[in-house]
Amino acid sequence: MLAINLIREKKEFIIERLKVKNFDAEEIINKVLLLDSSRREIQSKTDMMQGEMNLISKEIGSLIKDGKRDEAEAAKQKTYGLKEEIKILSEKLIPIDNDLKSEILRLPNLPHESVPLGHGADDNIEVRHRGNKPQIPDNSLPHWDLIKKYDIIDFELGIKLTGAGFPVYKGKGAKLQRALISFFLDEGEKAGYQEVLPPIMVNEDSGFGTGQLPDKEGQMYHATLDNFYLVPTAEVPVTNIYRDVILNADILPIKNMAYTPCFRREAGSWGAHVRGLNRLHQFDKVEIVRIAHPDHSYESLEEMVKHVEGLVVKLDLPYRILRLCGGDMSFTSALTYDFEVWSAAQKRWLEVSSVSNFESFQANRLKCRFKEKGDKQTRLAHTLNGSALALPRIVAALLENNQTEAGIKIPKVLIPYTGFEMIS
């Protein structure tokens, strides 16, 4: 959520920056400033009346002490009148405050100055790539056929138990899942991330804090009786650990990681690009989250990108890193890097991670603040997160890229976790 002070002071700057996200903010900002002006006018009147009432209240005691009871009673009557006027003004303030908040919530985060113009994925900029695309036999299979051949993931059974997009992992398929999760968590621990195991259901306040609510309810599974939401990513519960918290600056950055299953209702469209593991309603993911000092958050972002890059390198997957253009960025992000790995059988790139800096946008919603040593003033922290990594498309690429006549070779780094070298 953009800070009201920033909107007041930099109206034209915000309008211009949000054009990079293809968002026309002028009408909303004009409404915000009009509502803010009304709110400040009413608040100013309320404060003046409250100050006057406080002075009169002090005088009443003196008047009574001096035996001036009639004057004291008249002063009391004046305070009653002021109280009533303050009450009326306070009641006027409630809908204005609500409308002001609603309008501000419609504004996306400002993109970082390095974010390129663009409307969609075709306009993203490749930052770097590594690895050669593997040469696989002509009779190689896409992963949705490989999993049937080796009986490691069962989509039909998932449909029987739940529905489409909820696969059942079996035998070596289940062990591969567990191996990847353990590998990602161990690598995160080596990089200084503290593991947390959060709930996989969150309340409305948590959804609001990281920007999923309001307006994105349709993308999440909702347990209506208790009004809880299944997490779309561990970002939500982990970042909300720091909701309504004032941190000491000297402990920043805070580095957390978490494994959770993730749940997303998005159905997508039909076609090969969403077949098999390419898009699921439930999937496993390890998430890394940082709470950073604003002066160093982009250093944190680069460190997070390098960490994710290291994971992909160790899995020996060809990859590329993209800086997202304004039109392809999320509502809440200031700068995002996407990681894509090459899928040999599908002959296309698969997104496996997004690493983002949200600057103070989430922190303002969360009221996540920090204080420098010896300073009474608090400042909003910066929040960052990234997938390290999401499993489905990693598994798809590993299966397709490593298929041989004898079976599917397991990357060396995973063998200590799987206990086997080949799926056959």
C-alpha cells in the first residue's frame, strides 16, 4: 500500500511511474487527495475542539475551587456541546477514512527505475542464461507420458480423490519430491535462512498484509465456515510473522524460509502448456523471505537471486533469468526476476521461480517497522521473497532432460536424498 504522505508529495511522479505498469492512476489519486483533504480538515477541527475542551476542563476545577459554581456549570455545558460536535465530526470521519483506504488499496506498487516498459512476457528482458539445452533422443517423451511409463505420479487417482490438478505422488516420485524439498531446505540453511514451519491456512489479516486481499479472493481456496484461506505460497504466513512488529535495525536483514504445500484455484486454459505438472491446484514449494533495511534491500534481492541461481546450477538445469517488464509484474512488486528452466521434450522454457522486492508496499499494510539504535522514530522495513524452489516444473524438467534408454537419471546432488540413481 502506498503511503499517503508519498501520494501527497509526489502525485505526478506516482502517476508517471505507474504508467510503466500500464496503470492509469490519475483518477484514483485525485480521489485520494480530495478525500485526504476532507479528512485532514475534519481532523483539524476535531483536534482544535479537543484542545479547547481540555483547556475548559482545567478551568472548571479552578472555578469550583474559587466558589464560582455558576461559571463552572456554564463551562461544563460548553464542554458537553464540544463533545457532541466532536462526536458528529468523528462519525463523518469514518466513511471518509474507509473510502480513502479503499482508493489507496487500488493503487499498485511503484516499479523500480530499472523496470522496463512492456505489456507482457514478450517484453521481459533476459539478464543472463547458463547451460546448453540437452540433446535427447527423437523418441523422448514429455513428462506426462514419463510419469505413466514409470508409475511415479498418478493424475487419475488425484481426480478420484479430489479433482483435476491434485496429483498423487507414488514410490520414487514421492521420494523425488521429498528429496527436492530437503535439498532446498538444506541449501537455504547453509545460506543463513532460518526455517519455520507455518500454518497452511491464514486469516483475512494475513491475506491483507501481503496483498492477496482484498480483490484476489477468487485465486485462493476459502474455508468459509472459519473464514480461513489456504496459502497460495508460504510468503503469506512467513511475512505476516512480522505484522505489527517493531524490529531493531541491527538484526536486519531477517532471513526465513519455509516449505509448504501451496493451493491456487486458478484454472488456466487448455493446451499442452498446462498439461501434467505445468499447472496444478496443489503443489510443493520452498519459499525464502527477507525483512530488510530500505538502504540495503536491493543488495538482499541480488543475494536471493544468486541463491536461487545456485540451486538451479546444482540441479544441472539450463536456465535463464528475466527482469520482468511493467506489464508482467505483480500488483505488489517493485522489481521481479523470473527464473525459467529448459524443458527438453516440450521444447520451451518453464517458469520455476519469481524473486521480488516489494520495498515498503507490503510493510505499510503489515505495519512492519524498524528502529535505529538511539532513534525514537520508526521506519517501514522492506520485504522480499522468492521461490527456492517450486517443485512441479523443476520435476518436469528433470524428468524430461534426464531421460535415457535405461530410465531417468537423478542429478548427483539429489542421490544422497533419494537413495537411488535412476528411475526405471
